[in-house]
Amino acid sequence: MTGQLIVSVSGIRDETREFAASMAEEMDSRGVPLSLLVAPRMKDKYRLVRDPATQNWLRTRRSLGDAVLLHGYDQAATKRRRAEFAALPEHEARLRLLAADRVMEQVGLRTRLFAPPRWVASPGAVAALPSVGFRLLAGMTAIHDLTRETSVRSRVLSIGGGSRTEPWWCRTLVLAAGRTARRGGIVRLSITAKQLGTSGPRQALLDAVDLALHHGAQPTVYRWKPRSPRIGVA
């Protein structure tokens, strides 16, 4: 059974774009497209609408085959120590999704794919997603087709963004990626662009990718495919 490999990068902004671009070059050389997790707002008053260079880079990468996923609105904790969408009721989640969707459309990066900050979405957030037009949810332990109401189980292996970055964890991540690929599973690797500027996490991601490819995992991105039209049916 052939496995799959999905590599995602989050936290892309003016200060980290070059780290993400360097990794994109590494992935291009391996034939591995990236899934780019984008938030319209981030801490320190960052606004994507005021960052044309990052907008242009993201649009270019998408035109080359990378995927763009919405990664929250402003990533602010809505409850103490909880990620933005981890505890929201449906109404509040919908308001944040609508606001984020407007910004993404404004900058030419609108997407129907959603990956919540820290990969955690409350039942209210999950319920709100289809009503705002989202078709796929990439969660911590599964990838959900919101239109067909189906799921594929697979756990994210993350560095940064609420996950560990220590050397022991980086080694564990590489080994886990190899085991999953060897068994024909879906290897989901995720790293923040900030951590790509640190040699240890960056090398761990490259090692995990190379090991997954060695075991035959096929590179892909998060995507939603519409149903194929039925041939020969009037």
C-alpha cells in the first residue's frame, strides 16, 4: 500500500517569509508541494493586507502547485490557554470565519480549506465551516471532507505552533514519519516558518521528508475534489 506525504508550513509573514521560501526551494528539488497555512492577522499587529510581498509570494507558490489553507483569523486565544477555534460556539466561529474569508478574498488567496490553529476546532467551529463555504477541515487526528461528511484518520506531526521543538521531539518526529510511511499511511508534517530559521527543527523536517520519500510516500497537498460527473447520464 502506497502512503502519502503532506508537508505544511504556518506562521508565514514578513519576518519569516524568507525561511519559508528557502524550505520551498528544498521541497521543489524533491518534488514535494507545500500546504501553506495562512492567517490574515498575527501577533504584534501583523496584517496580511499590509504585506504585499508575502501576498505575492503566496500567490506565486499556489500557482506552482502549493495549497493555501485558512489558518484562523487572528490566532488569538478565545479562552485562556486555548487556541483560537478550540472552544468557540458556532455563532462566534462563523463571525471569525467570515471576517477571515473576506480578507483572503481581498488579497487573492481565498480558499475552501481550513486548518485551525494548533489543529483543534470546537464542535461549534466544525458546524460553522460548511455554512461559510469551507469544504475540508484538516484537524489534529483526521482530515475531514465537510461536504461528503467523511474523514480519513491521520495524526499531525508538528514542530512549533504549540508543539514541541526540543531535539528529542525532532528525533521522535523523524522516526514516526518513517514508520507511518513504511506502513502506507498518511505522513502529515507541519512546522512554523519561524522554526525553519532554526537549524535543528529545519533539519528534522528535511530528514522526515526524505525518510518518508525513501519508503515510497507520494507527495501531495491538502485538497478537496468535487465529485466527478456521471458519464452517460442525461
